[in-house]
Amino acid sequence: MSAETEPAESTIGTETEPAESTIETDLEWRGVGDDSEEVTRAAGLKLARSARTLVAGLLRPRMKPVVLALVILVLENAVMLTGPLLVALAIDTGVPAALDGRPAPLAWAVAGYAASGLAAAGLRAAFLLVSGRLGQDVLLVLRDRVFRHAQRLALEWHESYTSGRLISRLTSDLESIDDLLDQGLDGLLGALLTLGGITTVLLLIDPVLAAVVLAGFVPLVVVTRWFQQRSRASYRITRTWVARVIVHFVESMNGIRAVQAYRREARNESIMDQLGNRYRDANADALLTLSWFVACVRAVGNLTLALVLLLGALRVTGGALEIGALVAFLLYLRRFYDPLDQLAQFLNAYQSAAAALEKLASVLDTPVTVAEPTDPAPLDRPRGELRFEAVTFAYPRAPERIVLPEFSLEVPAGQTIALVGETGAGKTTLAKLAARFHDPVSGHVRLDGVDLRDLADADLRRALVMVTQEPFLFSGSLADNVALGRPGATRAEIAAAVDAVGAGFVHELPEGLDTDVRKRGGRLSAGQRQLVSLARIVLADPAVVLLDEATSSLDIPSERAVQAALETVLADRTALIIAHRLSTVAIADRVLVLAEGRVIQDGTPAELLRTGGDFADLHAAWESSLR
């Protein structure tokens, strides 16, 4: 990548520890540079609102299964509430009746209890089926939405937002949301329904003992409020550190050649240990918060149960309460604190998922700066005429640094232009503007007279193809990689494209065109990968070809093979060639020498060599480097 492009973030050699705040991390793309507490709090509130909006948008189209799950949950809780009442009925009415020779009331009470148990089991299974399907549907939509949106975001966003962080969004963050969906309806609404129903029944059985139970809510409310605040902060930190762990792992594995070549293993292990320790400590802090909350809930519940047992026994001995009613009250009370445990687990999952949702919302809220037009202009038969009209450009993350100041250039259809100059002169920026990886700050880039911003993406990609210094090959067959720009091509057309660029090595591969090139095309050499990328162009047949340092990483034999292929590829096509190796420039009709985003020389290679100047100096320096 040339110097004018912004460098991607890297943590592989980071010595300093990353900041714990997820707000600054996730909002840095938006330009939030003020570290003040007020700005950070406002950013956090904005993310929280975005997260809630995201959840509402996901659930709104699925209200039928949500309502069905709620109905099943209400019925299940209603059935479960009848159990202790039937126990009280059996003790206070059924047993005395059986002793008097009338077993029917006891039999009905026992049968009713068994029926309620079976009904509750069936309703539980139905609820798990409906809620589970709902949760997986939501996850599928969310995963697809994040993936689709990330593919549409600007190239600069991907250069600044590391792949490891994006992987974290689609893995660990979605897992946190999955945990919440598993417990959401059951852990929250089920617990609230159970608490409400049991509270009502307790008040009906004995208001005095119910008042004792309700008094225990005072410390529970205080503890719950503390838990919400503490766990929210804890889980925001855990989401940050798990992302850092994934980032370091992904970058270390992607750069494994450099790691092993420079004996980087020990340092990488040290960094991973540090990140892993911080992630462990963050999780430990979150679990400690949960354990204190659960312990407090259990302590309040057990103390309340002991007090109710004491007071209830006194009321039974005093004749104010039946023994069966006391048993039912105690059974309800035992069930009363089970939902509180479920509520604690839900709150724990909720805080983790809330932090994950904030991060996912920050990705989805990132605007698509290079957006496809709503009413695109047609481009049926592109000729390949390129024009830059008073184009000004600066990268969004460094708007004060103007890379191209009022740049104008006309490239007639079918002409091959070479762009040369020192690193940072603006060559790669021009190629990226022509490929519409970025839009200019002002001015226009036109293809056949149509502003690129008015072209549909499909039309632009058919008309223009870019080849980079290191072409990317996907895992799979060589044929599939050649057909990348034209998936519907026949086998014969793919083979013809391969032969057209002189890629004879294909016939020597074990399975020919069906050979798996493996990850990033690792089975092929750099020169072979570049020939595959040129075969893609022949097959796709674009009007414009952009070559960004296409031969700079090749050895001399490979470079010659690629240059020979270029003569076929560039024939009758418009081409912009960016090259430091001036041997590639020889095939150009015209050479532009750039400096600080301006053209300082323009002419054929022979003219510029004859007249002297910067191009002649660059050519002389290149020739001396070959000796």
C-alpha cells in the first residue's frame, strides 16, 4: 500500500495496553476526539439508544411468535400456581375427608396436582421451542445485517477497523446476545409473571405473612440497582478485552510468516498473556459482581423464609391460620425466590448483551459514505473514457491533509497511462477514486461522461477492474477464482482466459483448473497469483483496467511473464498503471509524473526520457538499481 493511504491499525507489536473504554474505541470512526467525561457519557447514551432501537427493529416483524411465547408463558405460570393450592386443599380438606371415609376429595386433589404438573411440562416444552426458534431467527437476521453492512462500508473504515474486531462483533458479541435471547422471555417476563402471581396468592392466603415477604423487597431493590450499575460497567470492559484478544490472535496468525521469520513467537505469547490476563480479570470482576448479588438475594430469601416459618407457626397455634395454608404459603415462598435467581441470571446476561449490542449498533450506525445511487444512470456499452474534473481529495481521518488539490485529467478511451512519482504523490489515491473506493471531496470523476456517483455498483464493477500488488485469491478451485468477475462463465471461457495470459502453469497443477488454491492462494507463487488476476480481467472484459504496483513484488522471470500477459490484457482497453518498476511503464502510451497530487510531467516514455527531468531521473535511478 502506498504512503498516501492510511495505515491500518495493528496490535501485533503494541507495547501499551489498550484503553478500557469501549465508547472511544467504537466511536473513533465518527471523529469523537474529546475525551471529556461529558462527551463520553453522551456517546454512551447515544450507543445505548441505538442498541434499543436495533432490538426493537429486530423484534417488530416477529410479533406473532413473541405474542405466542408470551401466551404460553402466562399459561405455564398459571398452571404452576395451582400446585401449592392443591397441596393445601389435600391437607386441609382431602385428608380429613379420607379419614371420614370419603376419599374422593383427596383423589381429586392428587389428580389435579398430577395434571397441573403434566400441563406445565408440556407448556414448558412448547415455550422453549417457540422462543428458541425466535432467538435463532433474530440472530440470523442480525448476523446477516452486520455482514452486509460491513461489506458496503468504505475501504478506509476497513483499514482502520481491524478484521479481528469485526470478527469479535460476529462471534463473541453475537454469543452474548444469544445467551440473552435464551433467557430473555423466560428469565425476565417469566420471573416477573411468577413474582406477580405468587405475590397475589400470598396476599390472599395471609396478608400478615405476605407483608413480611414484601418487606424483604426493600434491600433487594437496593442490591438490584447496585448490580445493574456495576455489571454494566464490568461487561463493557469484558467486550473490549475479548475483542483485543481476537484482534491479536487474528493478526498473529495472518502474519505467521513474519512472526516465524523474525522469531516473534515469544513476544506475541507475552502480549497474548497480558491480554488474556486482562480478559480473565474483567470476567472475574463481572462474576464477582454476580456472586455478590446472588448471595444477597439468597440471604434475604432464607432470612425471610425463617421469619415466615416462625410467625406462621405462631399463627397456626393461635388458630389464625390453617396448617395446609401455611404449607402452601411456604411452598409458594420457596418458588418466590427461584424467579429472583432467574432474574439475576437474566440481568447478568442482559448487561453482557447490552455491551455487545452497543458495539454491533456502532457498526450498523456507521454511514455508508460511498453509497449506491437510488436512481442510477445507465451504462450499457462502456467505452472507457475517464475524466477527473477539478478533483479535491483528503482522507476523512486526516481532512487537513489535502492529497489531491484541484486535480484534472482526461484519459481517452483505449489509452494506457502510467502514473509514476515518489511515494505519497497521490498515485494510489487516483486509482481508488477511479475505482470508487472513495468519493472526491469536491469535483467529479466520470466514466464515459457519467459521474461515478451516479452509476450502479454492478455497472461500475463490470466496466472497471483493479489489480493490486498482492492479488487476493479465495479458498477454492482456480477456476472459481478466475471466474470471480463473471461467475456465469463457461468452462471453455475460463480456460481460454487462462491461456490468453500465458498461464501455462495451470496445466501442470494436479487437478488443473479444479485445483484448490488454498487460503489466499497459498498454493501458487506470487507470479502465478498475478497471472490468475489478469485472467480474471480477460474473462470479465472491462473497459477500464487499474494496475496498482502489479509487478513490484515479483522476481524478474515472473515480472516478464506478467508483462507479456499485460499486452494481451490491456489491448483496446483504457488503463491506469501505477508502477515503481519502470519496466512496466514501457507499454504505456503516456506517462504522468506526479508530485504532491499534481502532474509535473506529461508525455510518452520516449519524450520524457529525451527531454530529461523527474522521469529521466527516476528511470536512471531504476536502471542503476538493477546493476
